[in-house]
Amino acid sequence: MMEINGTYDLKIETPLGEKYATLILEVEGTTISGSFITKNSSSPISGTTSGNEINFETTITVAPLGKITARIIGKIEDQKLIAESKLMFAVAKITGLKKIN
């Protein structure tokens, strides 16, 4: 199984423009935990993984809506994360690269 633990630099394409975040993934068995970090906040994540597929929830702050729950579903291949999040008003496309230490 591919190692998906690590830190990812994310670009998020939303109807409100491009946003950037950092995702820290920690996998134990099929359980995902970690953090979703934006310039304004840091929120824990909780979800599952199967092979290279990821599925987790986090709370994000979206101006002017405030805090909303985002479910992020995608996959990781060759150090690249490709996912999307169905928000209450749209779908955000998410891409990211794993940081190599």
C-alpha cells in the first residue's frame, strides 16, 4: 500500500476563487486523522481510507457564511492528491502535492 501519511500543500478551486491550505494526513489502519490548515484556522479531520482513496470531514470557515462542514473525497497517486468537496453551494476541486522532507 502506498504511504499517504504526510503533509500536502493544497490548491482549492471554489466559486469564490482559488484558496490555499495545508493538509496533514495521519493514517492508522483504515482511519484518517490530522489537520486541515488555512491562513485563518486549523481544524481536525476525521475519516477513512481504502488503498489510495481518502474520505474525510473537516470544518472550514467560509466568509461570509461562517463555519461549514466539508466532506472531502479523493485519491492520492504518485505524491499527488486529487479530490473534491461538495459544499452547500458548490463543488470545490482540490489538488495537492505531498511535501518531501
